[in-house]
Amino acid sequence: MSKNPTAIPIHPAPAGTLQIRTAKMRILLSPFGARIRALWLRNDDGTETNIAVGLPDDDAYATHDSYIGAVCGRYANRIANSAYIAPNGDRVTLAANEGPTHLHGGVTGFDRHDWSVVQNTDHEIAFHLESPDGDQGYPGNFAATATYSIVAENRLRLEIKATCDQTCPVNMTSHAYWNLTGRFDKCAALHILEIDADAYLPIDDRLIPLPGRCDLAGTGYDFRNPAVIAQNLLNADQGFDHNFCLNGTRGTLRPIATLSDPDSGRTMKLFSTEAGLQFYLSQHFTNAMKTPDGKSLHKSGGIALEPQTFPDSPNRPDFPSPWLKPGETYRHVIEWEFS
């Protein structure tokens, strides 16, 4: 089998997908949700392994509504009671889609839209989406661009920019799920994770942050040093769907987490300009959710590492500000480096 990266891909891209590539990796993207459909890493023997959880086609993503691989917005994560008080004192009510909670942008979030393709080269693909005033309850006409680009042979960048003509909370991220083994029908909890954070946000039974921050020391949420997810899970009484309060300066691109698989030797280093990182070990994948090759996803077959601002920040003045004002540009950069 040829090791030539310019040869016909070992796993052809499904219809309707776009791709960018290097000699070491190949990323498949879809305009539906501006999502990562697959990320193939080239092995030493010339074969490829996909490490990004994906479904067979856009219809499957729409049916299962699990945000897999998508860019989420206007506001990723949760807003309590689907409402907030704007800086001018107005109460804004949003679309509720998780009981009383607003999750990942509402009933029809950005993950459920076909984005326009505004750039398409071998090394860069840019998607654009416009959200009108009142969309899911949000004020203002909102415009977003998500640009995927290759910045090194083994490094992928996603730059998200947005503007709005009214003051609006913004929190956008990639909801990719990773499993470095490439076996999405197997549990991902044996991965080793390290997060550059000294505190995390405790949550209530609706996964909304409680007052204050918790020190990681002595808890199952302590990933300051590399730890096996399954081992920490034994002491994590709420499982893993929490925001970690990252060290470093918000707005500065910096390493925030490292995920590794000891069996394959694959490692993914994560970089972001944001203040928080939501770590979620999947618990909702079902047998009805199939990979492109027909295998059922394991309930815990994916790891979501979502850089973002803190959940429910429109209602929490003690959290990093989510407000985007007219004339300003929201910008979030995420990078993934693979080895």
C-alpha cells in the first residue's frame, strides 16, 4: 500500500464533505454545523486511523442531535432557566431545549444549520453563518465565521470570529469528541488526561454551576498531573461534565490540556485563548448511533474537551465576561496538535 500522502485516500471522503490535509493528517469537514466529520492520522505503515467521533452523514447528525464535531453557538454550554438580565437591565428569554435550560444555542443552534463555504483550499476552509435578531431569543443580527486551517503538518487551528449589532452573550467552541484509539465502539476512559487548571466549577443536578469554585486537590477532578480518566472517575461523584478554570491569561493562545492513549502512543495537545475548558466523558451515545463503517458507538466512546468561557456566565457577574458589544469582534482560537 502506498505511503504517498498525495495518493487516493485509504478511506475516501463521503459525499458532501470538504477536506484539508498534510502528509500526517487529513481532516474531513461538513458545512452542516461547520463540523469536523473525521480526523485521520497517518500511521508509520501508511495506514490511517480516524480519532474524531463521527456519524455516517448529515441526516444522522440531525437525527441524533448530539453536537458531535460541530461549532456550537451563539452560546455553547448552559444558561440557567433559559434567561438572563442584559447589561442594560432588560430580561432576555431564550429557547429552552434541556428541560428549563438553554443548551448549546437552543432548539436550533448553530450545529443544526448549513453554514456557507467562503474559503476552500487544500489547507484552509472557512464557513460563515448569519443569525437574525431574535434567533432562539437572542438580540441582534449576528454574523459568525469559523475557519479551519493547517498551521503545521500535525497541527490544526480553528479560529471563530463573530460580530453583533446589539449587545449579546457569546460563547462559541468546537464540540468534537475524541478517541485516540480510533475504536469508537470501545470506552475511552482509559485515556490519560492533563488539564492546566487549579479549580473547577461545582454543579447542581441540572449541570448549572453553583456559587464559588472548588480546589482540585484531593478530588476526582484533579488533572493537574496526567491521570487515567477511569481512575479519577472513581472519586468524581458527579461524573465528568464540568468546567475547569484554566490558568493563564484569557485572550492568549496557550496549552491548556493534553490527552493521550498509552496503547497506541497517540497524543493530542489542546491550545485555546479562552478562560475555561468543559470536560465531558460521553454518557449518552447509544447503539442506534453508528460510525460510518456501521459500528455502534460505545456509551462512553468519546471525550469532549471544549474550550470556552464559563457556563451560565450571563447570570454570573463573578465569571469572565461573555458580552459582545456592537463594534466589537469576538475571537476564539483553538488548536490541536497531534503526535
